[in-house]
Amino acid sequence: MNPANVLTLVQLTDTHLRANGERVLDAVDTHAVLLHVLDKLRAGGRRIDALILSGDLADTGAPEAYRRLRAAVEPVAAELGAQVLYVLGNHDERAAFGVELLGREPGPAAATAPYDQVLEVAGLRVIGLDSTAPGQHHGHLEGSQLDWLAAQLRGPAPLGSLLVLHHPPLPSAVPAAEFLKLRNADRLAEVLTGTDVRMILCGHNHMTAASALAGIPVWVGPALAYRIDAMSPAGRQYGIAGSGFTRIDVLDTAIVATAVETTPTTRLYDKSDTEVQERLQALAAGKG
């Protein structure tokens, strides 16, 4: 018997949008990539309960980039009936992010205050934590943020909690990822121990990865803009073309994160779910 699929969420990370006509690394039209992914979600015929955008939404923090992002994402979210959560990344510009995506008033608060948020999705508590350190590319959480997080998690949510932050709270054998990680992950682990957080979602690394913090699964989602080759030759780092997003299924027994490839590929077959299941059943019965 298959477990019940209670909710489906989609994580889009590291979109790195720029102003109209500009390309990332002089090669990638990240706006076109985003539109391609959103079209896939729209045409898929699946229920999507929330879209989670986990940082580096704009490449240089240009206000126009945020307006382009919002104009692309929010009509699709409305069509799907999905809620939207925007989380800040190190490439984002704090004031423009707050004004253009969250509707904050311009002023000192928009440029300095952390953007920590809670989104309730049909019983699942989704917490967006601002892990950016002003003027830096590594991640850091202030003591006041950790206190705020502890207060949010003091009581359990019906379906538990999903924590979203841009910087992975993980060590890495890849030098760039190690340098750019969340620096005070040990303090975050202390806050999360014994809470109802079921998974931690991150972006930032442009490399899909998984580990755990305080016994909680950590998922580093694939970037939309481009990838870093985790097996580049020793002493080198390759940035390569490629994009993807994460499908997150909240089941009655678990939360499952699945990387979805969106780089153009060759389709090898196209079969109905029923046909595939019948084939698998035949194989299990020794008839295939």
C-alpha cells in the first residue's frame, strides 16, 4: 500500500535573475530557464501546495530582477493554488528584496532587518530563516534569530516543520562549499534538537547534496542558473550548464526530496503510470 501524499512543495533555488537582456556568466539566460521550469510546473497537472524560493533570487540585487521574478512566479503560483515563500541569499540585495518581493516600505529597516518568515501550508509549518551575513558570502545566524526560531518551534505543528535557509549548515570536502557554508551551524543544531523540524532545505552550493544536522535530514537543492561540477579535476572548479529543482513530498510517514532535471534531455520513453506499475508487478511475480 502506498503512503498517502499529503502535500507537494517545489523548491526553486539560485535563480540568479538579472535585468532584461543580461545573462549570467555572459552565457545563461536565467529568466528563460525560470520560465521553462514554471511552464513545466503549470503543464504537469499535479497539485503543488507551495513554491519555496531559497535564495540568490537575483544575481546582482537589481530591483528590476526582482520585479521580473515576481511577474513570472506569482501568476503561476496563483494558477496552481500554491503559496510562495521567498528567502534571502548572499547575492540578493536586502532592501530591494524586501521592497520588490515582500512589499516592505523603503527605509532603514528594509536594508538591515533579517527577513525571517513563517508560512503555514495546510498544517505544515515552513520557516524561512535569513542566513545572510551583510557584505559576506558565507552564512551566519544572529543570536536574536536563533531565539526567534526557538520560539516558533516551541509547540509542534500538525504536520511538523520544514526549515528553509540559503546556506547549508554542513561541512564540505569541496573547498568553495566549505568556505561559503553557514558558519555557526552548531548553534542552529542546539535549537533544532528535540523539535518537530522534519527536514532542512538549502541552496547556495549549485551542487545537489544531502546530509544531516542534529539528526534532521538536510537537502541542498539543485540550482536553476548553472551547476558546479563536484568532481572537477583536483585543484580546479568547473561551472557547467545545467538546471533543476526539487520536488518535496510530505507523506503520512516521511518527507521526501527528489531532484528534478530541467536541462534539455532526450526522452527515452513515455508510458502511463498504470502501464509502468503493471510492468513492475509482472517483474515482481517473475513474469517479465
